[in-house]
Amino acid sequence: MRVELTAFKELPEFPSGSGIEFYDDKIYLVGDDAHDVLVMNRKWKPQDLITLFDSPEERILESQKANPKTSTLFFISKKPHLLIPGSGSNELSNNGILFNLLNKEIHMFDGSVFYERVKNAGIEELNIEGVTLVHDYLILSNRGSGNNPVNHLIITSVDFYKKQQDVAFQLVKLEPEQNAANVFVSGITYSDKHEILLLAISAKDSSGSTNEEIGESSSLGLIENFYRKIGREKGRMKINEMIDLTGEDEKFKGHKIESLCIQSEKDHSMKIHLTAGGKDGATYLFKAQLKL
């Protein structure tokens, strides 16, 4: 696997980009400090700004943050929606959002019941930073930390938010490559064409799950034949390959990649967008050609 960076941009006006999704020739950008969704074309030219939260501040105050750190696209009654789950790292961040891309209607839901069941099943410290759709499964990724260094996938139903008390789910521990220590998954997306789960991985973390630091490096990981492994693996999955993004291009240096999405795919390659949020509060965008 090789990564060729084809474009890079800083967005100082959009705070802490943490979730990115591509649909219908548009890019949807979510930030954990932002009260809006930024809509751009594939060349990152802003086209719209949709308000999710009312806030007088440019960046949402820490005490008011719902911590929306990721997003994915799925259809409800054949209508495209953006799912923005809460991170679950505190009571306020148990709240999730369903955003109808056609009429821009916003529906909020409280995921507390489901998140409490996940905690009781073995993840004591929730910090959900990734989400993607894999056929009829919804995959949530829980980022490890210094205190709890294991990254998990939470595999459940797309409509988990409707039947939180009864919906089935599976917890899967992610096992990185040999000799890869202190790696933390910050975002996921799925390639149906290649049956690959892509992971945005950072190399360092602070001692707590929410008090984050920018890692020394970010990597791109993949799990092959992911859909066929669901339900077959006994609570564990190996990350088959990891590539150091800084080694591919110096522009990745000092950035913790938070999220990624796929724009298009060919037999042996795909175009991807990645986003990082800096300590300065800005957002950084990367476009790359991923060669498989």
C-alpha cells in the first residue's frame, strides 16, 4: 500500500475538523469544536454551512460540547442521512444526530442506553471517534488511550438508536502489527469494492481519553476481507497493514488524522480525503491517492 498526497489545505476558520464524509460530489465536514457542518465541493470550495448547535462562540465551550467526532452516510426510507454519533465520553456526548441531506432536517437522539450496555460489556472508557456502514452493519470504533490502550470496534445494527435496550452488538479488539505499540484508532471508513476497512491511526496519546495530544505521527491501516470476518473472529481482529503517513509526505508531519472518506475507487487504487484538527483550533485537509 502506498499513499500519494495530491492536495493539502488549512482551514483556519473551521474549528477542529474531526469527521469527513463524501456523497453526491460533496464533502461534509464535522468538527468536535464546531457548531456547524461545512459542505464543500470535491476541491474543498465551501458551498454551505448547516447549523447543528446554537452557540454564541466561534468554538463551542468545553462545558457545552457534545464532542461529535465522526460521521457516516446511510439511507432512511431511501433518503440520504448523515449519522453523527456522540463520542460517549461524558453525559452530554451521549447525544447523536441524524441529518437529512435532502431537506436539512436535524433529529437529535440520546444514545445513553446503548452506550451504557457497551460499557457494561467491557469498554469502561468510551471515546467513539469512528463510524462507518458495512452492508447491513454499523461499525463504531472506540479509541484507546494511555489508561486503556486497547482500540475496539462495536459492530451493531444501523438502527441501533431506535432499539437501544435490545439491539445486538459485538465488541472486537483491534490488534496492530507486531512491534506497533501505543497506536490509537481515530477514524474508519469502508471500501465495498475492495472489502477493506481503512483506519486512521495516531501513534501517541495523553493519559486520558478526552485530553488528547497530537501524536508524533499518523498512520493509515487496513483490515482485509473485513465483511467476511464479522462474526467469525473471536472478539479480535488483526490490522493487516499500517503505513506511516509522515514517511509518505512531510505535510502529514505533526498532524493527527482524525477521519477519512473515499471519493472514488478503481481496481487497484482509491481517492481519499482525510482531515486533522490542530492544537491551534484550525482544520487541515488532505487529498491522496491510495495505491493498493
